[in-house]
Amino acid sequence: MRFTNICSTVLPILTTLTTASPSPSSYSTSKIPPRPNLTPSPYTTGLEFPCSPPRSAHKKCFVAPVSTSADRDDAPAIKAALKKCNNGGTVVLDKSYLVSSPLDLTFLRHVDVVITGEIHFNAKDVYYWAENSFKYDFQNMSTFWKWGGEDVNIYGDLSNGKSVIDGHGQKYWEEIVTNKTLFRPILFSMDGMKGATMSNLRMRNSPNWFNIIANSSDILISDLDIQAKSTDGVKIANSDGWDTYRSNNVVIQNSVIDNTDDCVSFKPNSTNVIVQNLDCTGSHGISVGSLGQYANLTDIVSNLYIHNITMALASDFVRIKVWPGVASLFQENLNGGGGKGYVRNVTYEGLVSRDNDRAITITQCYGQKNQTLCNEFPSELRIEDVLVKNLRGTTSKKADPEAGTLVCSAPDRCSNIRVEDVDIKVPSGNTTTWECMNVDESLLKINCVASDGERDTTNG
């Protein structure tokens, strides 16, 4: 199945549009890059993506910054342009903008947004955003802005040295040294989006996760350059590249991520997701979870395919993390356990590991150091039908000669976990070992050893 960005026919809505005001003379429409013709490659979810018709050539909105003041707020101008060129137009952001107030952009329909300039979020007062950002019930998350609606294409031009969305996370990372419960916004949120693409953008220094795809479907992300870098040795916190949540039919591909947390994380009720052709550095892995955090909820993650990923200098690579069946205090603002559900039909294939601490981590004791307690209260969330195949490379010296752990909390909580065609070397040159517990070792083509009963499950 091919993802089609240009329709063979123009939707009727485009025939009723009025022409927007002429573009200012300081702007050149010839400099607007064409919408990329994106295709999931080499794999798709097998589900159809909706057609995105061409936009009106006469309906373009160029956004001018309101001033050059360091305290300005360009959010109202951005929102006004999106309202004006909604339903068939194109909004162009080719200057430098400062967003100083939250933006609810969940009204979008049939619109393209071209970011060839820079969008910066005002970090002068991190507590302003703690109070004024949009909040999620899940894991105390919040966001600067929400993008939602139907048939939206957001793209830039990586050849121009700009096309940047910058969260200025440094001040937040400094503040959480003394206030670990500070709400720190996600840099980009798709929420309630049906049919959207996002491509050819740089994302820098998110205060929290870079992206969440929530309550959405039919999403294609491609060719993003994501980076979190701190100064003065300040620790970067929770800089996930993407998190999917309550979303279906998502493809994330052809991107580079240098961060300190999950490269991609599949949160509750992520279904039919492809992740392919990524280069991840410094992360916590391509992670299923964490799941089972909330005792009154059922989490489902199914039909994932992760292909052609290079992971370097990370704590983990292949990772499935599930909370135990009893409440656990993990961090000051993160605790839980006892939730139900399942992880089912997950494939990792074509993987290159470069000096990661663990090449495979499966745990049902996430957030709880006491393995005895985990065994006493096995996870209520099952892991089924997982395949890890064609995994090559090296691990770090941290656990040498061990290269990973596959540990379920009871024999009946995991089934059909298979590992095959694995060639991982440890720095010492000794025989590589893998900690295995409560899994069917006949399906694991690796050198399993008995569990020592204790392990580190505290990485975010």
C-alpha cells in the first residue's frame, strides 16, 4: 500500500474557497518548498491512509512576527493565520517566532503548514508554562500546544539550515534539580488528529518529550532531526523522541535522534505502528511501555513492527517495560502498578547495537527494585507473541558478559517470546550471556543463564 499525498481529484471543498489577501512583497512564494510526497518504506501497516488533496494556489497565509521584542508573543498571529487559511490553504512560517502563550490548534482541516523559519518557546518563566500548558492525565504530562483535526501536512526544508522548533529546555532541566515535580511541556503534540504528515524539520531541546501522538490515527512522520543537548553538565530529563498514546495506524521513519530517553515509546493503546530506518543515540531504547501503571485501566499495545534501527550509547535497545502487580513508588512524580492488559504481536528485526548497556530488556518489574516483591505480586499485564530477529553489534562493559535480560514475573505472564539470529559481542570477548527467567528458553536462540534475582529497572 502506498501513502498518497496528492489525490487524483480535488475535494469539493476547494471549489468554494475565496482568495486570501495578496502575499506581502517581502515574501517570495517561489521559495515555498513543495509538499513532500511521502511514502512509508519499506513497510506499511497494511491500513489505508486518507487522501490529502492539493491546496489552493490562491490561499496562502504568511505569518509576520509581531515585533522583535524578547517578550513578544507570536502565538495569536500563528493561530489567526491557521484560521484564515484553514480549509484548503497553506500557512507559511518563514521568520523567527516566539510563542509565549498556549495554542489550541485542534480545529485544523485540509491545511498545509510550512515551517522554513524558526519557532521558539519562551522559557523566561518555566512556571508560567507549568500553570498554563495543556495537561494530560497520563504520567503528569503537559504540552505547549495541541495540533488536531483532519488532513494536515506539516513540513519544512532541511536544506535551508532552519526549519526549527526549539523548546529551550535548559532552564527546565536546571529547575528540576530542586523541583522534580515541575510540569514540563512536551514540544509537539498531535492530539485528536486524523490523517496527517510531519516531515523535514529540526526539533531541539524539548523540556520533556519531544513528540506525543495521542488520540490520533493515520499519521506519517518522516525525516526529522531531533536533538537534546545541555550546557554546564545539567542532566537532560525525559527527552523521548516520540510517544504514541491511544493511537492507531502510525508510521515513524527516516529520522535521526540524539537524546537521553526513549527513542520511541509505545504507550497504552498504541496499535498498528511501524517504526523504521532510525538512527538513535544516547537513548533508553525502542520501548514498549511503560504499561500497567494504573490499576483501574487496561492497556493494550499490539501489532508493532520495528525495522532497520541503529542504536548507540543507550541504556537499552529492544525494550518492553511493564509495571508489577503491586503499587510501586518509582520517582517523586511517577508511581503505579497493578494495571491489566497485554502486549501482543511485536516484531523487532534488522537491528544494529553499538555499545548499548543492554541489547534486549524485557521486564515486568518496571519501577520496582525488589524482585522478590515482583515475584510475590506478578504483573497483571501479559506479554505475548514477541519476535526479536537479526540483531547484531556490541554492548558496553556495564554488565559484561551479560548483554540483556528477559525476565517475566511468573511463568504464565509471558508466552511465545522468540529471539533468533542474534550476534552480540561484549567488550571482554567472553561468551555473551543473557539473563532469562519465566520465559520458554527453547524459543530463545541465545545463551540464557539463571536470574540472580536483582536487576536495575529504574531507567525512565
